[in-house]
Amino acid sequence: MREENSNIINELQEKAIPSLGLKEQVALDLESHLKQFRSESIGLRKLSEKSGIHQRTLKRLLAQENRPGYQTLVRLYTCLIDSPNGGLLLKNLPEKVANEIQKKSPISTVGNLEYSEEANKEMFYDKVFAEIYCLASMSPITNEYIQYRYGMSGAETADRMLDLGVLKLTKTNMYTTGDKQIEFSPKLVKRLGLNLVEKYVKTQDVDLAEKNLIAFYAEGLSPEGYRAWLKIDQEAFYKKIEVTKKEGMLGDIKTFTFMATDTMRKE
């Protein structure tokens, strides 16, 4: 299995062509992966089941119709390389792909992405687990702070998170994010965002300047208009991340942002 995995990595690196753009590189790697199956449809179905990426999305990536986002790249290449421990070494990826992941990652990748499947499940189903992880990712927090917000059960949850490796203790005994990371799949982002909105968005503050933002708008759009909306949202989201990297912008206000734009169709 290890030798087979090494061959896959070598093949991906050999197919990395500097002149290719991100969409072209991803399509090339997908095409190479699908050749091992009797038919493209079988390969797409199996890859979709394994990665959690919809077959329709995979087809669009294969046809170079869409530019893949951060989470899509992480989930896709974790499956293409078939890492046995759920991790993803960026050095094993084509340069264009690795650079895009590093550029768009909300946290430092330090050349390696390593996930805990058990922690991912806890993050999805346990609201306290999810909130503690979010708080620790903003800045180190104390055990007293966790107990103040969530009681003794919160402290027990934090200990479980230490065991899973998603939290670690600093030299001053404060909790911060650990070496294992949470895979923020679309389903998790939706669930987490809705939970935080329901619990923390304060409707009474909407009329107060610089307190918060709640907004809603719906309209019938052309395909061009819809793509324009998505582009604006994507740019706004990454601009928010860029703000956090500027001097003087980080502080003690624990803040979240949750964005969603979609059609009013189920499929």
C-alpha cells in the first residue's frame, strides 16, 4: 500500500506542468485518476462517494468549467493521493495546487494538513465542542474561561479535544488549536454557521451603528448575474481573512462571519 501510494504521488508530481493554470492542473489529475476505472462514470461515482464532492462538481472540474475552492482541493487531493492517516502533505502535490491551498487556508498549514475523523464527527454533532474549537482558534483560552461558559462538561470536552489532538496546551496552560485539524466540509460549515447565527446573532443590535450586520436579499438572476453575485461573495470573504493579517486588526472581540448564497432549488 505504501509503495502504491508513493507511485501515485510520483505520478501527480510528474504531471505537474508549470505552464498550466489551476483548473487545467486539476482536470489533468482527475483525468489521470479516472483512467484506472472501466468507465469514467464509475470512477466519478466512486470518487464522489469517497471525497464527499458531488459528481456534478467533479464533472465540471474535469471539463475545466469551475475553479476549485480550498475545501474542494483538500478533499479531492486527499482522495487522489489516498493518504493512510487522513493527512495531506503539500510537498506531494502539484505546485499550483499546493500554493492555492496555502493561500486560501484560514490557518497556517506549515506544509502539512492532518485531520482526525473522530474530531470531525464531534465538531458536527457536539455544539460545545465546535464552539470551544472556534474560540481556541481565535486566541488561546483558559480552562477557567471554558468552565465559565460551559461548566464542568465544557472542561471535560476540552480534555477530550486534547486527546484527539485538535487542542493543545501552551507553556502557560492555555488551550490553543492542536496539530490535528478540522475538515470544514460544506455540511459542517452550514451546520456550524446556522448554530452560531441562532445562538449569537443579536437582532436587538441591528439598529446600532457598528454592532453587527444582518442582511437578506432575493432576486431572479441570469446565469451571468448569479456568477457575479458568487464572485462578489468570494472576494468579500477572502478580504475579511486578509484584514486579520494586517497590523492592529486582531483583538479580544470574539467574532464570526457566515455567508451563504444559493438558488432556491433543491438540486
